[in-house]
Amino acid sequence: MRLSDGGLRLRELRPADIDTALGWYQDPYVLRMSEGPAAQPFDRRRVERMYEVLGSTGELYMIEVPEGDVWRAIGDATLARDTLPIVIGESRYRGKGIGGRVLDLLIGRARELGWSCLEVKHVYAYNEASRRLFLSRCFVQMGTGVEGRDTAYGRYRLDLRAVPSGGTRR
């Protein structure tokens, strides 16, 4: 399966992608935003296990952008009914709207599959970029929680039947 908006594409994971992703999951910023403030760097086996779990619960994609004549993997994303992790692993591509484009492709794929809703069960409160991203695509905060003693997070939901195709709040 491959999804694309022309200047960005999502493609299925290949075995060689684990080596590429290993650097992302050793980056303190990626770890803090995706795994929490106490997260330790992943080793190769932990990246493999993470991808095995994500691939068994949904559609796992590598995020690619064109660089010259080649497509370069810069992150990963998963489409599952109750989780939508999007990681822009390459720091120079963060804050450029790529997460929104990825989310738009994933929402379109969920509609194609006939899903009625999408849920995100864990976005850290300090991860303002992710919170804004989901809210900009009409996700509604459905609750909050606290991990450990003091790490707050929010839960978000998008009712695909209530929001027109392509509907966003920007």
C-alpha cells in the first residue's frame, strides 16, 4: 500500500528501514514527544518490536519526501483505529506541515476503509505541536489522564461521519 499527495508519500515498511529509524528513536526530542520524559534510547531490537506491534495493529508506513531524484525516509506513521502515531524523525523536516499532510492521508485512508472514527489515546500535554495538529483536523479532546506521577496527556477522537471529507479547522 502506498499513499501520496504528490510531494510526500507513505509506503509500507521494508526491513532496511529499521536501520534508518534507529537514529530517530535515539533522538532525545523524538523520545520525549513520543515515549515520554523518562524514555531511554531504543536499540535495534526495540525498534523491531515496536514496528512488529504497530504493523500487527494497523497499517505501518514510512514517511518519504523527494530529495532530488530519490525518495528519502524521514519518519514513520501508523493508521489504526485507536492510535495514529506520526513521528518526523529527521529534525530538519519538523515544523514544516508534513505532519498535517501525513494525517490528511491517513484520514483519507480510514475513510476509504469505511471507518467511522479514529482515536488517539495518548498525546502528552507538553507536545503542543501534536495537540494542535489533531485539533486542526477536527479531532475533539475526549479526556485526559496522568502517566506516572505528573505527566499529563490527552485523548482525542475524530468522528469521520460528522466531518466532511477534507474538513479541517485551520
